[in-house]
Amino acid sequence: MATALRNIFAKPVDRPIDGVIKADDEASLRIELDEYVITDEIGKRLETFLDAYNNYDTANGVWISGFFGSGKSHLLKMLALLMENREVDGTRAFDIFEDKLTDQPMLLGALRKAVSVPSKSILFNIDQKADVISKTDVDALLSVFQKVFDEACGYYGKLPHIAQFERDLDDRGQLAAFKDAYAAAAGKPWERGREQAALERKNIATAFASVTGGDPADATDILGQYRADTRVSIEDFANKVKGWIDKQAPKFRLNFFVDEVGQYIAENVKLMTNLQTIAESLNTKCKGQAWVIVTSQQDMEAIIGDGKAFQSQDFSKIMARFGVKMPLNSADVAEVIQRRLLSKTDEGQVRLGNLHDREENNLKTLFDFTDGSIKLKNFDGRAHFVSSYPFPPYQYMLFQMAITSLSQHNAFEGKHSSVGERSMLGVFQEVAKKMADQPVGGLATFDLMFEGIRTALKSAVQQSIQIAEKEIQDIDPFAVRVLKALFLVKYVKEFKPTVRNIGVLLLSEFDTDQNKQRRKIEEALSFLERNTLIQRNGEVYEFLTNEEKDVEAEIKALDVDPSELSKEMETLAFDTILRHRKIKHLTTGNEYSFSRKLDDHLLGREHELSINLISPGLLHISVRGIHLGNPDG
């Protein structure tokens, strides 16, 4: 009996794996810590960060960049937990990572040194904390930083003036007494009352007067006065952070871990400058005791562009402030997927090793894209085959390119037209789960990736596929698979979706009959083209968007006068391509006039020689009469 794919995986492939790590989600911290994979590349990035963190010089900014699903949010969260060495389910974060780094003593030593510095981590997704603050507000970014800092201090971050009121009482040592007095007067805790401050003026005044010794009548509008007087500035914020740090243990650090800041500030010169100024002010006031670590889907150069817009703000300062850069690449993602999701049992490794040995000679050609298409990674030896199976290696990079290009063309739902609530790990798991009961020997095809992003796509973008599933799934299910694959590579310019390359994307078995597969694909493409779901351009086939379909349908429906078409063909063939009105015999030097014909119809005068162009399709030139290269012909 054949072995099912699910039986060769070391861990259940359908176990819960949160593909998207959220900054504010603490439900699965232990699992996230336990399952975090430190790849070789991530290890190098960590060394860079820890070297800067442990040996502070001037930079207190860290920029973690990576495409959708690359694991940047997971890395940010791990750093936040590690730096303050948080206890999770009875175990310190460092102790969990210590077991992962037994073979990397230098990195382990650097991490131990960093953890020994007392610190507090403030981890947040900037969009979630931004409330309804408009990005056009000059202080939008600062308002978010002030809010999360106030909340970390135990104050009411949603309203800065109430937070300042609480801070002032705290500085006087009166906040606890005020809370008790308010609870006695209002019959409810201050944490609830401050949310209804406008309705609680009397109780607030009574409590305030009680702890300050004043008259309640004078304190009736105490919060109104604070609202009028409270102003937020970057310098004031940095001073407040400095003041808080000074009350902590010696050398204490406060670290801000900001997720998805790149999308929030995208191409907004003012916001980018504010981020740099916040980091710089914290550095000036706190001297390396306050760090700003951010994530972005792009590297800083892509966010800033060529820097022309920043000339007045000193472009070099922005680059220098975030001097520690931690880019994550597709190799990291592939390794994480292979180690977290696709690790195999001992028996599975043996079985797949034998499968590799049997197919080794075919692997180089089976997954080789041709026709001028991009060269993508293939299986590299036995161990790589075992670790990546059932996914051909090209899929990691090509899927990343597909997602990135679709995102650039606004295909996804969401505030920033990003890829939504999925990650590459989540998508690959969906495919693995779908294949779990299939026998070992099969391969994951690229069209299956579509299901992993379906829920994140805008409805209008995937309308063609939904219609195809409804109307032609029963007629030609293979054609729907072809359509999904073409959709995924729609905007990947480096990939050429020819019949041969589509065949690679849809290769599900090593011993597939290539000729039969090619005919099947050609039939599916022809069917899709007739139904105006795709278009052909030479040897390349392209998925049609709704707008493109409308144009294509109009072109097909256009009634063209045959005489106009013939005239246009004549101009193209004889005035643009051939141009010459005579043919020269190379041996004798004689020139001969020829008749011009289009679809056997004479154009102009009749001559002994003729060139007849046949349409539609490719134009075939037939020269009749004598063989021009042979004077005896």
C-alpha cells in the first residue's frame, strides 16, 4: 500500500501554525518562541544587531526589511521578547533560544550579554495603534509613539491630556491616592472612569481635591485645563522617555519595536523625517538607552527613493540613524518552511532519498524554464530534495515574485494594498494539507498556491477565476488550473508563460508523459482563449483582467471591412516588410519585377515571378518561377 504524504512529515502538517505573527497577539507566545527557526542568514543578521546593541556607538535605529511573509514580524517579536527576557509559561525567552544556539557559541554569547542589560520592550503594530489619526497630521507618527509609551507607563494613552494628568500626579506620588479617592467617590475604578471623563467631572474634581487639599469647585474642569495646555512635541516626548528611564535600574533600556512602519510612512516625506527625528531625539536625550527597531516590506532606499525629496532634511542623517539594517530574503523563507513545516521522519528521509536517486537524471531538465524565461533554483542534491519535497525549489522564489507583483498592482484587500492576512508559510501549509492524503511521489503544482491567497484578493481581481470555476470546472477542470497559474504569474515580467513553462508549473508527477501534457495544455489554452479569459502574444499566454477582457471582447466583436484589412495587410507586407519592388539575382546581377499577391489576389501588375502572402496566422512567402540562387533552375 502506498505511503501517504502526511506520514513522511516529522510533525503533523495540519497542526495549527499561525502563518501571520501579530505584534499584539500573546495567545501563542510559547509556540512562537519554540518554533522560531534561526537560519544561517538570520543568525548573521542577529550578530549584526547584537554587535550594535552591545557596543553602542551612535546609531540607535534598526531597519528590518523583507517581502510579504518573509518572517520580519516574527523576528521583531522574538527580539522584543528576548531583549527584556520575558518569562513565558514559566520559561525565560533566553532559555528557549539558548537551546537553539548550542552550535553557535559566539551568537549565544552576544545574546546573553544583551539580555543581561535590564530593559523593557514596547512592541506594537503602528497601524493598529494609530486609531483614526490622519497621516496628513503633522504629528501622526509622534502621536502613536506617545500613546504606546503612555500605555506602557500605565497611563491612558488614548487621550494625551489625561495621560499627562496621571503622569503629573504620579510624579507627585499622588496617583495611587487619587485612584482610591475616585473609586470611593464614583463607585468604580479610575481605569473605567477615565474612559468617560466628560461625564465624571464631579467625581474627578472631588478625588483631585481630596489628594491635593484644594477646593472641588476649583477642580471642576481640571481635565479641560489639561486638554488646553497639553501639547505634543518630539523633544517633550524624548524628555518624558528620559525621565522614565532615569527612574529605572542603572543602564536600563527602553526599546520601541514598531511593526510595518514602512507601509505606514510609505512615500510620505514628513512621516519619514519624523521617524528619523524621533529616533535621533531619543538618542540625543537617552544616549543609547532608547532604541527604535522597525519592520518594512521594503528596504529604506526603496521607501526614500533617490533622496531628492529629502535634500532639505539631510538625507544622510536618515540613513545614518537607522544604521543597523537586517534584510530578510527568500532563502530565509525557504529554510524556515522546510524546517518548520516540511521536516521529515527518518523513514521519510530514506524513502525520499531513494526517490531522488531514481529521478536524479531528470531533475535538471524537468524544472528548467526555457524560452527566455528567468532561471530559478532547482533541486541541489539529495539532502535539498528531501528537505524541500513535495515543493520544487523554484516555487519559493517565483511565488514571492508573484505576490510582490500582484501587490504592486493593487490586487489585495487592505489598508495598504498589501497581501493581507497570509504568509508564505501559511500558503505552503495550505498546499501541503491539500496534498496530505496523496501518495508519496507526487509534486506540488504552482496553481495550488492560488488557494492560499484567495481570501486576501480583491473580488474584482479574481472574478474571472470565480466565473471559470462556476462555468467550466465541470467541462475542463484542467483549464481552470492553467488559468490560476497564469493569474499568479500575470505581472512577473521575468517569467515567460509559454506552453513549455506552463508545463513545468503544472508538473504533478515525475514520470508525466511530456507530449501528452503539452497537448493537454495547448487544448486548455485554446479553450481559455476562445472564452476570452486569456490572450496569446506569440508563444506567450497572458491572463486577462476584467478591463483587458472588455478590450479583447470589443476587438473580437469589431466588424472590420475586408477591403480595409487587405489594404492594411498590403501596406504592412509590401511597403513595410519587403519594400523593394524587384528581386536581384545575385549571380548575374539582373533584377526582376514580381507580382504582389495577398491570399492569391493580385495587387497591381502581373509578372513572371510572384510573391504570394497567405493569411491568417503566420505569413508564408512563396516564391514561384525560377530558383534565384541557381542560374540553371
